[in-house]
Amino acid sequence: MAQLITFLLIPGFSLLDFAAVAEPLRSANRLGGPLYRWQVISQHGAPVIASNGMTMAVDGPLCELGASDTLFVVAAYEPLEQLEAALKQWLRRQDSAGVTLGAIDTGAFILAEAGLLRDYRLTLHWEALDTFEEQYPGLKVSHELFEIDRRRITSAGGTASMDLMLELIGRAHGRELALRVAEQFVLGRIRPQQDRQRTELAQRYNVHNRKLLAVIERMQQALESPLSLDSLARDAGVTRRHLERLFNTWLQETPGTFYQRLRLDKARQLLQQSDLSVLQISLACGFESPSYFARCYRERFARTPRQDRVILAGRAQTPAD
């Protein structure tokens, strides 16, 4: 019997995310027979507006859903903004009924709020990872493309969701079918879940010095409690002066300026994606003084953190984003 997949669309979802999980099923059916059925729902049965402003019709509301094998919560921007208590209760009932629960992109926030990710390994979009870990410190979060842990399936979103679906198709119906589906979408290869979500540091910064790359990676790992330049140089096995020369040669800035930029970028993500106060965000990004944080933030982004939070929140809900 064909497996029934349900997609729950949350307002602001990414159309690419949805296509990446739905289209491989269509192709698998075309190449392998009637293997999958699917239905698309929203909380109340109304059409759902995607992040690009396009409207997606659905098959019905939660209350009309029959039994399904797997349910994917598809979300992107502001996933918790319209989360209702009734949806959390409904998701718990689905879990009790034995439905496998999945989350695409930031759909993991909704499953977490419903208490359905405890003791499961999960992943989500890299841009939301810091915020998620701040809000749910007890959950097991990975940085991989996707995770399949018993009756929980999560994806980082975007093209990673296609890799996830190809993995699921391969497990259920054989590697050969998964490869044929991948070829239909002109994919050069099926990425394993261990592939990185983000571009390699060397490509992102156009840096090819191993010691400098190691220092940048160390900086990214220590944003909340910044390390001293002497400590970073010692860990890399170079002198402080040599490390300063490396930053100047490859990045045309000082280590301190680069490090602070990383911390301010993280602060901006938290302002957009979390309900943490400005004080909490300043501490989470290694600024002990809120006034100093605000001054640095304004110098980098030409706005105060509070001004930027209002603007960023508005942009996240517009079709242009």
C-alpha cells in the first residue's frame, strides 16, 4: 500500500522547502509505481502564504485529517508567530497514534514547543541554530543536512530536504530508485547527511591558510565567551604578531574587528529569530555591557538593536524576503 505523507504548511514557509520534499515523491511514483500519496493541510484549512508572497491552496484543516504515516511541519520565517495551543495538542495526538513526525527548516521549533523532540537528535536551518539552542538548551541539535532518528525526521531546509527525501526513498525502495529520482532533478550526487550546511570557511572568506582557518573556526565556536587574541594565537601555534599579519594579509582587518563582526552578526540573527531581550542577546554574544553592545551594533548596522529588531521583524513577513 502506498505510504501517505501529510504536509502541514505554516505561514511564511519556503516554497523551495515544500517543493524539495514533495517533488521527489512525485518522481518516485512516476519511476517506481504508486509508492506514495500525499495531502497538504493548514491549521484552519485556509490557503497559506509562502515567504515569497505566493499562496498555496491546501486540502483541508487539521480536524479533517485522516490517519497518515508521516507528517512534515514545513516552516521558515517566524514559525511560532501563529502557533496555537490546539495545534500542539493535535501534534501530540498524532504522535500517540504512531505517526512519524518530521520538521522542515524551522518546523523543529513547532515540534519542540509541543514537547515532541525530547531524546531525539534533530537539525534545522543553520541560520536558526543559535536561536534554537538558546531556547531549547536540553535538546540534541546537530549541524547536519538532515536527521532520521526513529520516529522523528528533520531537515535543514532548502535543497537539503531533497537529499533527505532521496535517502528515505532509498531506504524504502532501494538505492537504484533514489539515484534515478536524483537524475530526474539533474543532481550530480545525493549528499549524505554529514555534508555541511554552510559553505566551507575557505570558500566563504577566500582564505587558504590552515592556521588562519583554524582560528576563524575557533572564534565561531566561542562567541558567547570571546577568547583573547593571545589564547587564539597560542592554540594555533603562532605568535600574536604573526596572527595579526595573517588577518591583515588575507582579510584586510584586525583579528579583533573580525571577531566582533562575527559576534554582531550572531546578535542580529538572534534579534530577528528569537524573543530574547537585548540584554540577553548582548550577553549571548559576549558583550558584558549593553551600552557597549548597542554602540558597536549601531556602528556596524547604522541602527540600534531595538530599531533593527522592529525593521528585521517586518522584513521577515514581507513577500520580498
